[in-house]
Amino acid sequence: MGNTQNFDERLQYLFKEAFGVDRVDDTTSVDNVDDWDSMGHVALILALEREFGISISPIDAVDLTSIKKIRSYLGRKE
């Protein structure tokens, strides 16, 4: 994933845009982000695709429900 700090800053920005959260850490997930609803999830997936220049299949998108899962998924896409 290259520069981890830059990567984390990019993720933090995407989460802030999608859900209005100020801080993203290893515990951030659908379970503790109040505004993480289906529309927010779609917005996040689209933002991840744009930001990282990837395509996320609907099957994979359904499982990307935490920052840990997203980091792992993006790591496999490198």
C-alpha cells in the first residue's frame, strides 16, 4: 500500500465525505458509524473506486463493512 500515512489520510477523507466522521481507526465499522447506511455504503464504495482506480464487484462491496476489511481488500488490489 505504499505510504501508510498517505493511505490512511485518503481513507479518512473518504469516510468523512461518506459518513461525516472526523476520525477513522482500526475499530471503524458499520457497527459503530451511525450514518453508515446503504446509501452511505454505496457512496463509500464509489469513492474507493475513484480514489484508488479500482473496480469493486458487488459481491466484494457487500463485505466491505469495516476499515480492516477495506484495508485488506485494497492491499490485495495492489
